[in-house]
Amino acid sequence: MPPANPGVVTGDDSATPPGENSRMKYEHLVEINIPGNPLIPSLTRNQLWQGLMIRAEDATFFLPGLDTCTILERGERRLQRRLNFGAAEIYDTVTWLESEWVRFDVAATESHAGGRLTISIVAPEEGHLFLRFAYETTLGEHPDDADAGYAEFVKSAYHESDIEMVRVIRMLLAEAQLH
């Protein structure tokens, strides 16, 4: 069923009980195609997939403060990357199932909480297209967790970043059509 708030659908805020394996989990949808709204050009599943693969290949378009994104290793459905944010280096692994989902796995380090982001393409019916963003981080979100105070802020930042990612995908696809 299409969302009541065009363009954005918030979803499950499930969490694990506090303790050693406590992890913040956050999931939401962003509506891509809004049938009947001529102000928002519709994208095909293939165009959306191309945009997700651009994010995998060169995240500098999508992550503010990211200086470089270097592909260290390339496999059939897998990339190993080094992301440089100034002096901070983050290593991640990107995996995917073509035209279905892409996953970013970041190992926790002293300077980064680590976690996982899975972005899935969802097409519940003809003409409707969504991206489902599912986050899992090492941050705790229960009152007993030391970093619980950050959980709502982090969720909000993820949500805004995901909306911006869709805007950038639209912009990059529009520029590619002009050339």
C-alpha cells in the first residue's frame, strides 16, 4: 500500500535487548515513484539499480566529508573498499544481488562503530517503487546502553542521508541523460 506521506515512509524501529549483543536496528522506506505526481519523475527499477551501483563504486557523491573511495578488490558480486574521511580510514565490503539489494558491511574499529546497511528495491505493485533501508549498528539504544542517547539522533541522520541519496541518484541519472 502506498504511504500516506508521499516520498517518505518510516518503518520498524526494532531493537535487541540490552547486553553484550545489543545493537541498534532501524528500518524505513523511501518512496521513489509517486504515481500521479508529475513533479517527481518516475524511475525504472533498472535506473534505480544503476544509481545504487554508482553509490557502491564511488561513494564520494553520496557521503559528505568523504575524500576518496578506493576499490581494493573486486569480485563477481562483491567490492572491498577503503573510504577516506580526512585522516580517518574506513574499510567496508559491498555485496549485492543484481536489481534486488546492495549491502554495506563496515567492521567496528576504535574510531568507527561499524555496522551494516542493506538497501533493497521494493516494488509492491505496478508503478510503485521504494527503497528499503535496513541499518544495524553496534550502537546500543536501550536506556542501559552507554550510547543510547545517540540512537534517535543517528536514526534521524540516517533517514535524512537516505533521502539525500535518492536526490543524488536522480541528479546523476538526469546528468547522464543530458550527455
